[in-house]
Amino acid sequence: MNLLLDTHIWLWSLLEPEKLSRPVARALRAERNDLWLSPISTWEALILAERGRIVLEPTADEWLSEAMQRAPMKEAPITHAIARESRRISLPHNDPADRFLAATARLLDLTLVTADERLLGSREFAVLPNR
């Protein structure tokens, strides 16, 4: 299975793995699954660190470099098609990061791993719920 990690799932997998449900933790460890990460998640992590909502040490940039080496994932592209799809996809909110992740999952045929109830209710892309 090709899994696109929502930003919080990616961060939890590295910082707070106890927040992952057993099925999600198993799916992330399974060698048969390819793990994908969008640059949108890197952007979101940087914003969270700038706002003091998460701590990435010694610096956010160094933490991100180490995280990418420690848990390598396939990089999901941000394309013009994904940008257009982000405006077409039906979501109950307008969070730009969520829209890009949902559009990426849909166009690249990836399963979005998330705990976000606003994304879990969509039938426009596959999801693996963290419950």
C-alpha cells in the first residue's frame, strides 16, 4: 500500500509514537508499504515550530534533516495538477495544507494516514484512520 502521512502522523511517528493506533503503527512498519511525505508537511512542521507548538531540536532545520535520514520516505510532488485539484476537492474546511494533502492522495492514488476527523469523512480519496 502507498501511504501518505498527514503531518501530525509523521510527527507523532517520530516524536510521540504512543499516539499512533496499533493498525497505523503496524502499517508504518510494514515493509510492503511505501511511505510518502509531502513537502507541505515539512512546511507545516516549520510553522508549528516557529509558533512554539512543537519543539524541534537542536534547530528545526537540523531536526528535519535528521528526521529525513532516520525515516526516509518518498517525496510526494507538488504539481500544478495537485494545486488545481486542491481547489476542486470537496472538504468541509479550507485549510490549505489539508487541501494539498487530500489532492495529493487523490491524484497519486495514495492512502492518507490521518486522525483528522475533517479528512476522515471524505469519500474522495482513500484514508487509513488513526483511531
